[in-house]
Amino acid sequence: MSQFADDIQKFNQIYRLPVNTRPTLAVGVPVIERLQAFKAILQEELTEVEEILEVARSLEQPAVAADDATRTKTELALLTMLADWLGDIQVYCASEMAKFGLPLDAVLSIIMQSNFSKLDANGQPIYDERGKVLKGPDYWRPEPALSQLLAQKQQNENGA
């Protein structure tokens, strides 16, 4: 387990949030209720990008663009806000994974390996107009490997 995954489990324990060691839907409340609450939390978190966008837009202002010291200070503030915002989103997601007993490092490893399979036939990335990475001809879906991982974790925990 990575330090981050270990810290997430510690965080959940400190704040009396569920920590499960095996994949489960038993998280102390009905799963639909938990997922709706998590969705609301993420939506709330996502709205914080508006403040970040405001700072980003300020970089385009003539006074900021003309003054190197102000621009450097604003860029650092923007990067700090981004680090905090993106980090918070990752922590919320990882904490949710711990509640459901989903092995953070193993799940992310499978998803990353699947992402690496998205290259085109020449080994080059494919993007849409927004810069999103698209799936190439050798892409494989992570769900079968995730299902196998979770089934194996459940069997190991049940002593089978």
C-alpha cells in the first residue's frame, strides 16, 4: 500500500468514516444514499474552479501581464489553488474508495495500464478538440481486470 493509500485509511479512521479492507457495499448507509451524498460533495467541490478561473483570467489583464513581479505572484497563487483543488478532489475520491473497500493502488494501476493502451496504431496519442485522450485500436477496458481484482480480494478476505 502506498503512503497516500495508508494516509487515506488513517484519515477515514480519525474522522470516523468507514474503512473496509475488502470490497463491499456495506458502508453504514444505503449505497444509493452514500453515492448521492458523494455526488453532491464532488459537485460542490467542482464549483470551486470558478474562483480559480477568476485568478487565471486576471493573468490576461494588462496590468498583470506588464508587471513581472505581479505576474509571478499571480501564477504562484494560481498553481497553489490548483494544487489544493485537485488534491482535495483526489482525497475525496480516495476516501470514498476506502469506504467501499476498493484497493486504491491496485485499482489505479489497472486503470493506468488501460489508459496506456489508448495509443494509436503508431504508438501515438489521440486527442479530441478539448485535449481529452481518446481510445486507440489496442485499447482494452479496465472493467474485466477490476472485476477480477475485486473478486479475488473478496475471496481472500473470506478465506477461500
